[in-house]
Amino acid sequence: MAGLVPAERLDSASVAAAAVRAALRGAPFSITSRYPPIYKHVAHLLHLLPLRMRNAAVAWGASWSVGTTFESLREMDGDLLARHLLKGWPKRRFSGIHMGSPAGGAASWAAVEWSPFLPTSVLFSLQCRKDPDDLDAVISRAKAWGKELAPRLPDWELVWHHDPIHDRLLVRNVLHLRCRLKRLPASWSDWIRSHIPPSSPALLHHLPGYMWPRWGLGEAGFF
């Protein structure tokens, strides 16, 4: 549906921003609030099963319940994605702002200062059934989708994630895409001017020189 950004609700960026928004409202926050309501009941039942049956049940559930379709991104552009990260903050002025890579420490720091935390990345779990060990197929899919998305996301870096060891049950069914901001969007500049007084501190959470090993895919981003 146009106007919606189907970002992953359990990604570190989404969780960090949600936790800080709750803190600024004086409301409690639990990671379980990011799961569907039925999760608590299902999780309890899963713990009663032997490990092999538990893994099989999780794999079956992931095959139909995890991720969104690539079609849901076809009408998304860079401005819509940037504005998505501005939603939900209290409509008032703040004494400062935190931006950058999400982490528990960064979110806690922002919450203690009663400041918003704007993560500079968004994760998508795109439905894509595949053999986790067929890297050629995974990279081919990432290139095809990346080439289609890149022209509409000029201010964003596309990073495709695939971990067949730690996330094997997930990557059988989804391909993860992380969109990272490369520069400050105009919508963010406008929001900051209207919510943050001049000369207020702005903290950028970033680790210079620290980068995961990655392989360039040309205009399709990185793998």
C-alpha cells in the first residue's frame, strides 16, 4: 500500500527508536510488544517441545509469517523512507538529538537526556524462498532487486545480509536488506529545525573505520 514502509519491527534500529519514544512519553517498554499478541502463547508451547521439533516448528512458522514481499517496496522512495523514521515522536521541542547506528547504549543515553534518537538505517525482511547455501542464487536476487531500488533511493546505501549459519531458519525464507543513510535528508533538516532549538547538542553515534567485510554489487549496493 502506498505510503507505508514495511520495516522489520524487531530490527535493532526499530527497537531502539521505539524504546526511546516510550521513554519520552513516560511509558514502559518491552521487546515483546514488538511481537504479535499470540507470540507469548506460542513461545511457551515451543519451550515444551524437544529441540528438533522446536526447530521444525520455528522453520514452518517462518516460512509463512516472516517478511514482506518485494512488491511492497515498489512504490517506496527515499523521501518516504526518511519520513518513516520521523514518525511517532512527541510533538514538542527537545534540548538535543541523537542520530546514527542503533545500540542499547545510544538509546539509553538519548532516553536519559529526554532526546529523540533517529536511527540512520532501516531493515527489511523480503520474502525469498531459497537454499541457504546457494550463494549464487542469493547474490543474483540481491543484484536484481538492488538495481530496481537504487534509482529511487539515491541518498541510501543498500546492504544485503545473508547469514546461513546463525540465521539459517530465517534465510531459507527471507533476504535481508538494510538501507543506510548516506547524507542528511531534507525532511530531517526541516524536522530538526522545528523540534531542536539552535545551538542544541546533536550527537552522531558512529564507529569510524569499523566495517563488516562486504562485497560490492555495483549499483545494487553491497553484500
